[in-house]
Amino acid sequence: MEHKTKKRNIILTIIILLIITGIAVVLIILSPGIQKKGKANNTSLTADEVVTGVIKKMNYQNLTPISKENISRYYEIPKNITVDYAMYISARAGTETELACFKIKDDNDEQAIVSCVNDYLASKTKSSAEQNSVQSNLSAVSAHYPYVFAVVAPDSTNAVRSFEILINETPKKQQSSAD
């Protein structure tokens, strides 16, 4: 009888160890997927929260928000592809700081927004007063679905990094206006 009990205990121990090993293997297999979900874009932010978040991280001063109605004076964004947008510009003359964020409905619309942003940045080069800052790579565009972020500033690369940190993802696309 004792021999049967020992045998049963050994079998039970082996079964428990197999179950624990199986659970560990499943967790190891699932962990990369769980980690990826943790690194997804923070899509709950509004466009204004994205821009003001970058402003705070960069410690920009004297930036004025542009009303949604007046953003069309700067960017020619096709209708029905954005769900939200915001723009802030320098309040002082002679400074070159502009930040804009567009939150798009569909990943397929990303290139259309990036093209509109690049068109605007290219049109700035036609103005001689603004030509030097844009041509000397002070502008940048970064796209992370559902956001497209544009910046014109002496430290545009750092502003793009701040944007990327804010939405918690490595860059999907980043373009300089010179591209």
C-alpha cells in the first residue's frame, strides 16, 4: 500500500510540475504581445493635449493657440479625414516656433495629411523672411497613427522626440521638410 501511495505522489508531483511548466511556456509566448500592447500610442489624447504637452516638455514660451477656424489659413487639410487638430505659433515677431497636430480618422489618410503639412512648409520657403529657418532644417514632421505632428523651431528634432515620448511609441515615420 505504501508503494502505491509513493507512486501516486510521484505521479501527482510530475503532473503539477508539467502544469507549472506549461503555464510558464504560455506566459513566455504571450509576453511580447502583452508588452506591445503596453507600448501602443496613447490615442486618447486630443490634438491640443499633444501640442500643449510638447510645449511643456520643451519649455516653450509665448505661444498662442490658433483657432480651429483659422488653421485653414495655414494648412489646406482635406475635409473629413481629421477628427481633431490644434496649432500654436510664436506670439513674438521674428521667432520661428510653430507646432501643429492633426488627429486622423484612418491610417490610410496619414500620407494626405503629411503631404499637406509638407506643402505648407514648402510654401513658407517662398517668403524671404522665413526662408532661412525652414531651409536650415528647422522644421520636421512626425507621423504616428492617429497623430501627425509638425514643428517649426530651432530645436525641431527635440520637439519631435518630445512628441514621440508623449505618445509612447518609437517613430513609425519621420520626415524632414527637406525630404
